[in-house]
Amino acid sequence: MPYEAKTLADAIRTAWGLTGERLAAAGTAGANGLDRPIIIFPHDQQPTQLYSNSIEVIKKSPKATNYSTEYFTREDELFEIIVRHNRESADPTVWDQHESDVEDIEQEILRIIKLSYNPLAGLGPYFTSNMNWSNKDLEGLKADKPFLFRVLSITLSRIVPRKTTAFITYKRAVLLDVSESEGSSLPGSDYQYTEIFNVSSRSGFRDHEVGVNDETEGIGIPWHYSGLFNGIFTAQSYMKSTDLGSQGHKVNTIWKKLTSGEQPKVVMLRTFNNENGDILTISQKIIFLDFQEVDPPHDLLQFNLVGKILKPGSYVVT
């Protein structure tokens, strides 16, 4: 069974796209016939046999580092990728080219890693991916055969619930059920909202208390009568140009009245996954009442939607 550093090293080698005498990776078609291609190692190099045009993929945590709470564990996977690149001459023009080459290598490594581990694109099981490059050139330039020396530190984190049946919010989905919703110019299929977070819903029935002289349950204990259903739905999101428009599913119109004067009733679907592969779908019929823009000084433009849930929603696990 391949160890994790080798799996990542193989993925980098397979997806490597740079070509040329100094940038092609050994084991790829672009390296055929080259004398000194970049060699990718899934471990540290032997110091006495150091190859100075290389990439090393090193698993810094032999096993995942765990931070446990009562109900879940946060697992961190720590990798280090070391880039060594020959500096063939101290001539300023050649040195500038070497610096450009090593930046191309850095960008290529990041591109390939994000093909598998990129929370921004919903790729991989990790909900955060922290990557930090550090410049160690001074150390490399002291070698008998100088080289540029860069190190990428990677921390991948994910939440593992204590119970595999628990649903997690990473890679959740929020959709408009077109077939069950009212509105003008709705799309032909369910519309998914992205960049959405802090979705909250509350549902229940009002309670009416009646003071009585009956002291069967104790002195001052009222009788209770069930009232009407009441529900609130709130959501926050970062605003995108594709969220806005004249169609009924756009966030600037979804709360506006129809030509009939009635407010549109829309059905929102939310989906969540668990470790068992189950999918929870929550379906709620809503009238949106309030739309608010928020422009914080050090963040992206946001909006808040507040709606009234019209009846108890459905919760289906498949």
C-alpha cells in the first residue's frame, strides 16, 4: 500500500505540466532525453547523495495529529515539500532566470495540490488547507554547488465526528426546488446557491397559557393550548454578480411580490453528508420577508435573507 507522501509525490509527477531543460519532471514525457530533469522524491534525500534539481514530498506527521473534543476530532495532516533548483551561474541575467524558474515550479506545485485538496472548490475531505512558502536560498547558496532552496509547509484539516452517523456541514448544499416554488422566469432545474453560510431555521407551534384554579399539577401551574405554527429561516452569503437579476430565484427579487400582489412561496433544499455516505435533505417552504446588504470594512460584500417557514419541513435520509 503506498504511503501518503508517495501518493502525493506520484500525483505531482503525473499532473506535472512544465517542460524544458530545467523545468520538466523525471518520469514524464516532457523529460525524455533531458540530462538533468527535476527528480521528485517521496521522502528526504540522502545528504551524501543530494540531487540539487529536485522536489521532496515529506509527511511531517507520520499519522494524523488529533485534537479531540467531546463530540468530534479535528485531524491535521502535515506535509512539507522541498524544492531545490540549480543556480548554474552568478551572472545577473542567468540568476534572474533561475528565480523565475523556481517561481514557476512553486506555482505548478500549488496548482497540482489544489486539484485534490482545495476547500474553495469543494475538493477533498479537508475543510481547511493552509499552505506557506518559505525562502531558504541563503542555506542553498552556501553549498559547494549552489541552488535555490524553497520549502512549502502544508496543513490539511478536517472534522471527524465521534459517531459516523453525525452529519457535517462541510460541502453542504442549498438549493431552490424549482418544481415546488413560485416565481417569475425560474430556471429549468433546481438552482444551487453558493458562498452561503450560517443557515439557521427554527420551527414550532405557539403556546397559549391559561390560568386555572386546578392545582392538580401544583399551585400556579397553567393549562397549555397549542397555537399556530411559526418558523423562521435565516441565511448569510457573500454576494456574487450571478446572484442578482430579474428572475424569481435571484436574491434581490426572491422576496419581492408577484404581479398578483402575493409573496412567492419557495421551497429551499439543504443537503448534508455523514461518514457513512448518507445524505440528509431538509425541505422547507418559505416566504422571504427581509433582504439586507452588509459591507464590512475588511471582508467581502454580504447579504442576509430572513424568511417565514410556512409549515413543518421534511427531513429525509437516503
